[in-house]
Amino acid sequence: MTRREARKEAFCLLFEQAVSGEAVEVIIQAANEARDLAPDPFSEALAYGAEEHLPELDLLITENLKGWSLRRLSKVALSLLRMAVFELMYQRDTPVSVIINEAVELAKTYGGQGDSAYVNGVLGSVARTYRPQERSSAPSGKEPEKA
């Protein structure tokens, strides 16, 4: 499974958590029982990590929202932001541009009108604050993804 596919899987887990309120572990167990689905280790790391740091992630997201509150965000945008902010903060081996690009692409696919631009803006703001050296030196355009 590619990292792109693993991020999509982690997003689905976090989206289901946002909708149902269930723990990621419960969601994974149910999926495994119903469909014999075992998530990729990277997917699990993102989903469990985001769940573990949820209050901190929500605070960082809230601090970077412009004129919005967490409750006004769609569940898709919120789930993507939680996953990507976790990755920005705790998965330092992944380039900022890759994290942002992947979240924006998922927002284009699964989000509503404007979600991708909003996700891009919030993640850009978080990256400028917490990984400024990388953000300012990252070339525009897509970077090759790590395997």
C-alpha cells in the first residue's frame, strides 16, 4: 500500500470517528470483523496518533482558523485537518509539501465546495508556524512521495 492510500485509509478512520464518536480501535475491530480489513501500519499510526493528540490538534486547528470555529467545519475537513496536523507535528520525516498536497487532494475528492482551499490555508498556516524552515524552502509543485 502506498502512503497516499494509507492516508486515505487513515482519513476514513478519522472521519468515521468524527461521525460516530467511537474510538479508532473500535472502528478498526468492527471493520476487521465485518470485512476482514486490517489497516496499513502507517494508517494506524496516523489514526491512533491523531486520536491520542486530539485536544492538542483541535487547539492548533482552532488557532489557525480564520473567522470559523471547529463546529462550523465539515466532518471531512475536520478529519483531514486532524490527520495532516498530526503528521506535520509528529511525522517529521514527511515533507510539508507532501502532507499538505495529500490532504488537499483528499479534500477535493471527499469534501464540499471550498474544503480543499480551506484545508490548504489552515495547513499552510500551521506549517509556517511549526515547520518554517521547511515551508519556506519547499519548492512549489508536487514533490515525489516517499515509499
